[in-house]
Amino acid sequence: MSTKVEKRILVNVPVSTAYNQWTQFEEFPHFMGGVKSVKQTSDDQLEWVAEIAGVRRQWTAKVLEQIPDRKVAWAATEGATNAGAVEFEDVGGGQTSLRLTLEYDPEGIVEKVGDKLNVVDRQAEADLQRFKEFIEDERYASGAWRGSVNEGASVGTPGVGDAGASRGDSGKAGISGKVAAAAGVAAVAGAAAAMRAGKDSSEAGEAASPGAPVTGEPAPIQHVPANSVTSTTSDLGAGGDATVGGADRAPGHPFDQTNGLVDFEGESDGTAEGEIRSAAKRREEPGPGPIPPLGGTAER
């Protein structure tokens, strides 16, 4: 089912200025947001590329009637099915009434949804407003073609019936909504398959890996009885006993908390002086006499 759009706008320039600018089809992308490019291959042949609501379409249009300062009518012969006309009317006072009539066939899911949301209708209105701003700012046309095409043919306002040659084309020169939707479904299906394959591969790798984590019950904590480690810090400097894991140390030697830095078996005598100076050094210096060994009596 086709959709018809009709828009009218008042432009504050003379009719010849508005018409001349409109005949510069290849400059349409400067002020028409939905038009990407237009190439005029002859006086009555145009190749269009447009993108509206994310759908890119291409088509070839034939100018069915063109009358200077009055009308340009066209119909697609290939690609996206559309047809229409732009009519110019001098309303006096240097102003021109411009009327756009467009009929098209929405194709595919994307375009049909956009059609329900009046996307093309709003795009046409916005493009006419930009044309108005463009030509009113410049005040003159960037070029002009004053020739005629089928003048007097009275084709009226063409509709999709006049673009019958392009029907069933599905926009083969571009990307229709139908193709885009199919590509989207294929992409989603492919991504789902890839994700599933990756998951299966990961599960198989975990089952075969010798280093895979064990998820069983944690081993219970073994508590060490309080009487298995005994240390009396208050006796360290007084020759107290220390028992670690049931192993007795020699009497008179405190538990070694210096990790071997204090030599209880060699020159050290358990005093602070003995930890920083050797027994030989201490013997060379005069003093009150030799320091009695631990647990014994001094002999002179």
C-alpha cells in the first residue's frame, strides 16, 4: 500500500529564483537532510541516493514534465518506487508558494514501521524548510536550467502507478528494509551460535583441565592445643625455659626470638653488650672481671 505526502511552504524570493535553484538537482544534498547524492545523467534522467531513518535507498527517476517557473514532475523507473511533483506559484510581493506532492511504496519492515511513524512526512517538511532558509539567505540561485521537458503533456501529478517499472524491484539499487531486517536476523542468529559454541568449548576445557579448581567442601582447620607451644617472655632475660612443640631447649637459654641473630651457643652471654661486641673484644678491655657463665660461678 502506497503512502502520499503533501507539503506546502511560502518562500520569500521571486518565483524564478526559487524555481532556478530547484533545477540544480545535484545540489539537493546541501539542504535536504535525507538526500545523499543526486546525479543528473541527462535532461530528463536523475540518479538518486537517499537515507531516511537509517534505510539507504537508490533509484533512477525520469522527469515526466518540466515547465519553467511552474512545475517539475517525475517517476522512478528503477529502484525505490516513488513519484511526485513540485509546483511553483507566484503569489506576488516577491514571494513564491511551493507545493510538494510525493507518493511512495514503503518496503520491508523498517520502512513500514517508519511509515507508521510519519518519518518521510517529517523529513519532507524539514527539507522544504531547509530549502527556504537556503534560498532566502542567498537571495539568488546558484544556477539555473530553463529548458522544458514534455511541456504541454499535462501529466498532472504522477503517482506510484506512473512508477510501475520500478515496482517489484525491492530497491535493488540500494538496501531495502527487507534486506536490512534479514541481515539483522542472520547476524543475531550467528552471534547466538558463536556464543553457544564458545560456552560448550569452555565447559569442555574446564572438565579436561588438570588444574581446574575443586569445588568440594573446604578442609577443616586444625587447631593446635594451647599447651603445645609455650613461651614465657618474662623469663627470656633471666634464663627461663622455653618449650616449642614439646622440644626442650638447654636450661638457662631463653627462646630465640632473634631468628639466629643472637648466638646463644657461641660468644654471646645473653647481655645487650654481648650482642654487639664479641667476647674477645670484651676480654681485651679492663673490667671488674669475667662475666660468670649462665648457671655457673666466676673463676679468677
